[in-house]
Amino acid sequence: MGAEFINLTPENLAGEHLCCIIRSKKPHPGVEAKRQWLARRLEEGHVFRKLDAKAVVFIEYAPLETAWVPVVGDNYLYIYCLWVSGGDVKGKGYGKALMEYCLADTRERGKSGVCMLGAKKQKAWLSDQSFAKRYGFQAVDETEDGYELLALSFDGTAPRFTERARRGEIEEKGLAVYYDMQCPFIYQKVEDLRAYCGEKGVEASFVLVDSLEQAKGLPCAFNNWAVFYKGNLQTVNLLDAAAVERILKK
């Protein structure tokens, strides 16, 4: 394949693009928010590995103990994202190379396995679970609203959702959005939804998840974003106005 990959480090973070939103001139607020979030995560063993090119080809994972998700378990890694997007990069084995790097790293660190968020029906903003299953990932836990925890175990152990996350319920009955800055698209999505809700008079709350403790205590499946309505989890997909309207009609 001859492709060159690089890992982000504290030394190169400021000068490297972050794959999902590639800007060469004007700074993007979502990218800068992600860069600040990532700067604090790298020292925790977080890995962001990408193709050394202006392309959406990367994997991002972290030790489960410090991953900002309501999943617990001993000695696992957690994959936030694995993306190969764009016609010019498809079919070149990049996804395979990134997954195999992660699995090799998992073994070299002496970990028990690696896990990721999935669902009984694939969600647009979650990594391709059918691809992961080719490597032996399988569902080891599920929530009451159809999300699954996929894991590849090397020693027979398994991670799990927290009990609170498994239920996917909150007391608040309006629209409620939980989010962090792990994804560079989130900043603008939050701004757009605030404007939409204000314009339409929609009762809404926006909860910034800004600590590991808060993330581990979330009331639902979560990768970096979750939306509730009438007290129940609706989706972990990032939303546009049309998607919000569909939710509000329920």
C-alpha cells in the first residue's frame, strides 16, 4: 500500500489537521475546540492516528478508564472513531491498516481487549460495526433502547455499560442535548440547534460534558453526543433542523 500514517503528539498537534474538517486558512471553532480537548487527552494514552494527507482517514481510541463514555471495564481500549471517507481513499486498505494498528497496540499494552459503541441498527455517526465484526467484535452488552457495546476480548472478560446508561432515561421532558468536544462537528451543531430552538420556541437544554467523571455518569449511551426528548433517549446521531422536527413530532 505504501501509505504513511502519523500519530498526533503534543509536539505536532498544533500544526496537523484533524481529518473530519480540513481547513487550510481560516480557523474553524469546532476544530480548535477539538484540538484543545485532545491536547489534554494525549497525556492519558489517547491515540489519534491518521493518514499523512489531507483526507478523512483516521482512528481515535483511548484507555477505557479515561475514555469519556459511560462504559466501564478492566484493562480495555475504547475506539471513538474509525473513518475512511471519500471516494479517492476507499478500497485502498486504509481501514484495515488502522484497525490492525489498534489491535496490535492493544496487545502490546497488555490489554484485555478493545471495545466500541454500536447499535442493533447502524447509526450514521458511529463507526462501521459490520467492519469491526469482521475482526471478531461482538455485542457484549446492550441498552434498553437498542445500543450495543461491541468488544473484541483477548482473555474472556467483557466491558459493560453503566447501569444508568443502560436505562437511557432522564426526568427532564423537553429536548435535552448532552455533548462534549471530542468531535469537531459538535461546536457548530450546538450553535445551530440553539438558534433553531430559540427561533421555534422549543424548550431545550444543552449540557456540556466537561469532565471524565461527568461522562462516566451519563444517563445514556454516548460517544460524544446524545439527544433526549420526553425523558427518553432519541439518538446519538448529530442532528440538523429536519431531524429535530421529526423528534418533536413524536
